[in-house]
Amino acid sequence: MIVHVIDDDEVIRETLGILLRGEGFETQTYASAAEFLAKVDAKTRGCVVTDVRLPGVSGIDLIVSLRQRGLTLPVIVITAHANLALAVEAMKKGASDFIEKPCSAGALLAAVRGACKMVGEVAEPPDLAATRENLAKLTAREKEVLIKLISGLPNKLIAYDMGLSVRTVDSHRAAVKKKMGGGSLAELVRKCLAIGLLGAKPPGREGEGTGEETRARH
């Protein structure tokens, strides 16, 4: 399968290309989304790996443009940890997956192999009933953490907003992931999109934090 790599940094383009070719993928590289859009058409095959922040046409604009043309190439976006909100926005626009920088070779290859399975197939929708059932298992506080998480907030901001320690948020996040069936953050976002949870208002708090949480903040 061909992997179309888009990044304005030549070193990153070449590094990703070498890694992917070493795993048996054919690659084509582009310095900008505009360059790729000028060449892509209905005959283009494979998947796209792109930085979410690009000069000119951004990674999100790229996804929108492809979908407007009726092109369904899977798009994997790479984002800095601080740009998690952009990654969530990319998922809303139709990205198939996202990877946070610094991304490991394993994470990139897993995302590309996942995209391979999507090419030429109708993507199987998430099990909505199972997702709703798992959501019902969350406590009110865990659901609040989930909504903030899939809205793109990093753990530190979630902790500040909820008046908790980062360690407590980490604990809630782990519980949420387990109860929601595991998987990557991108998969969690995909499930929540399917049931319309993104954009929901966080539930009211269950009361003030416990003494342990309060002590942990100091």
C-alpha cells in the first residue's frame, strides 16, 4: 500500500519514509497539503499521514477538502501533545486516527496498518449499544473527565478545572479507559462521536474532592 506522507519538515518526511519503506510500504512525500491536493484524484490509493499543523492548508483543511471531493482515503494526523484539541477536531472532520508527538515507530506502524484494513472496505461502525452500556458504568466524575478529555483538554488543565491533582485525574482517566473497553484515545474519541457525546455538557460534580485529593494538590 502507498502511504502519502505530508510534512513541511524535510527531515521528518525522510525519516518517516525510511521507516515505512523498511516495513514494506511504498511512500510518496509532500512538503505541503496543497502539493498533495494538486495531485490527488479518484484514482489515488493508500492512506495519508500528515502533520496537523502545516503552512497554508492545515491538516484539518486537508481532510475537509478530501471529503468535499468525495475522496475517502484514511488520514492519520500527527499532533503535538499540546495540540490535542486539534486532533479531536480532526477526528470530527473525518480523520481515521491520530498520533501524539513524539510518536514511536510502533504507534505509527499500528496506525498505518489499521488504515490498510480500512482501504477498500466499509468501516465497521462502533457498537453503539456497548458504548452506551460502558458509559453508564462511569461515575459522574469519571464522565466529566471523559468529556473534558475527548474535548481536547490535557490532564493538567482537567485537573485545574476540576480542582483535582493531576495524579487523581490520571487515575480517573485509567478507570475511564478500562470501563470504556480500552483502546487508544483516538478510538475513544471515535466511540464518543458515534453516540453524540462530544459537545455534551459535563455533569455536575459529585461534591468537593476527598481529603486525599485535597492533600494531593498541595
